[in-house]
Amino acid sequence: MSKRDYYEILEVSRTAGDQEIKSSYRKLALKYHPDRNPGDKKAEEKFKEAAEAYAILSDGDKRTRYDRYGHAGVGGAQGFDPSQFTGFEDIFSGLGDIFGFGGARRAGPQRGADLRYDLEIKFEQSARGVETSIQIPRHEACDTCKGIGAAPGTSPSPCPQCRGTGQLRYQQGFFTVARTCGQCRGAGKVIAKPCQACRGAGTIEQMRKLTVKIPAGIATGQRLRLAGEGEAGTLGGPPGDLYVVIFVREHEFFQRDGNDLHCAVPLAFTTLALGGEITVPGIDAEQTVKIPESTQTGTTFRLRGKGMPDVSGRGHGDLLVTVQAMTPKKLTKEQKKLLEQLAATLPEQTVTPSARDEDEDRGIFGKVKDIFG
Ligand SMILES: [Zn+2]
Ligand SMILES: [Zn+2]
């Protein structure tokens, strides 16, 4: 019986890329897998055929030889044994434990888990930067056993169940399936005499005090990464990282918008009318704002570069000061008299209650003028 063309088997063109070949093979392998087709000899044949085709076409050298000389060029594939084919793990990774492949990977050194710490700071601290200390509970490598888990003077011995490989292999159909060893959970080693300090875990939970340097300009929701300050790794794996997530308390006077700061300053309406200089709190020092004569309530003054520092050191935002006219809550007899005198000299429309929206007022008065003027 002549052999079928490998490209035909994998249902791809001769110019197919690696990714296309891989995904096509994966599709076929899943479709014809013996676990899904128990006792189906035809499916098993197709599965074997696809595995053989993939073994050749996924290998650059072999594919070139096959392209040039056909099956003769890759004679080594005669008597191809899928159970020895090593491409499975790669192909099936990401499929989880569907056929046991996912669990077949040997548990080697594992990186420790990342930790998160939520840190609340004052507005002023976010504006100027601060160095503060935090306390975190975390698993650290056990000092007594140096993270190995065996009592001092003893060492772990190879797992008798899997003979130290961490995997149990058994024949299923025509190929070998490997599963993680249950006794040692893939570590390949068992501890006969556990370390007493950590009960064999190799790690101990400890409160650790750490210094955190918070850069000026940091905002709520931003996080700092402290590399290697997370949980200890296992079996000699590296530790995880610690993420400090920042929450900045609200300020009673300033509202932050990007690197700009907003604030509202209530002023006597006479100050707005006559003009003057006012001082407002700033993040570093008090700031002076010049109020010109006849300033309307709601006017915003921009003080360039007097806002928040940029967290990556690129200058400062602006400080935006909005002035609001205040009406006196209580008037003395004399003040009232003075205001009445003032009112008598002012044109009617400037004392309408909606003087705030100038354009609209002018519009209305303008129209009235048009009709009667
Ligand atoms: Zn220990
Ligand atoms: Zn084992």
C-alpha cells in the first residue's frame, strides 16, 4: 500500500506555514484521538497517520527532505512510533488536562506567588512623595531547612512510586500517557523526616516589614512593583513580586484631574468688583493670584506649573483657581445703606438674579431693545 501524502493527511497546502500545520494537526488529533473513539481502529489509524505527518512537516529539515524526495527522503519515518513522538506536549499544551497531557509536566521549581498590598496615603504625601514602611504577612523560605522541607541532617529521598521522575507513565492504546505522580505531587522526592519548624512545607508565614518609596505625583490606582518581595518560590524557584496599590485620600480643598489641581475660592463680591490680590494654598507654598477689576464669579485662573508633579518626573501640572462671589449673610445698617446707594447707581441688568449667564441676559435685553428701541 502506498503511503498518503503528508500534506494531504494534514489537509494543508504545500505552502502552509508552521502555525497552520500545527493547528490543523491539533484539530485532527483531537478528532481522531483514541480516547474519543474507543475501539475505533480507523480513527486510531488516522490519528497515527496525522502524528507521523506532523512529526515530519513540523521539522524544518525533515520537511525540506520530504518536499524534495518524498517519503523516500524521510525513510526514518518508516515504522514511526507515535508513542515516542515528543510533539504531543507542545501540541496539547493549553488544552488543560483533557487527555492527561496537562498534568504530565513535571513539577519543578515554581516561582512564588505575587502579593498585593493596598496602601492609603494622604494627599500631601502623594504630592511630595514619601518613604513609608509597611508590614506584610508572607511565606518565606524556612531558615531551619533552607526551604527544602526535610529535617536538618536529612534530605528528601526519591519517590518510590514514580522512582523520582515525578510522573507515572502507562500504556494507553498505542502510546504512553504520563500523569503527575500522586504520592510526591510531581516533585519526584518524598520527605521521610519533615522539618519541624515548617512541617515539611519549606516555607513559613512571617510578618515582614518593608520600606516603600512612593514617588511624588502618584495617583490613586497606580501601583508600585517591589521585585522579589512576594511569596517564596518552591523547590528553589524564585520569589514572586509585591505590588503596592496606592489609594490617595481626598483633599478638602484640592481636586486632582490628571496632573492639574482644581480649587474653588469664595471671595467677597466687592473683591471681584474692585480687584485685588489673594493668596491660596499651594502644594509647596502659598500662591498669589491677581484678581483684576470687574472679575465675574466663576472665573478660573490658571497658575502654570503649580499643580501636581508628574509621577515620572516630567514637570508639573497647573493649579486652577475658580473664584466664587460670596453674598454677605448679615448686613449692618450702615452696610445696607451703602449697598442701597451703590445699587441706585448701577444699571438695572447687572443686578438681575441671573447675572451669571451674561450672554443670555444680553440676549434678552438686546431683544427688548430691538422691539422698543
Ligand atoms: Zn523547614
Ligand atoms: Zn512520585
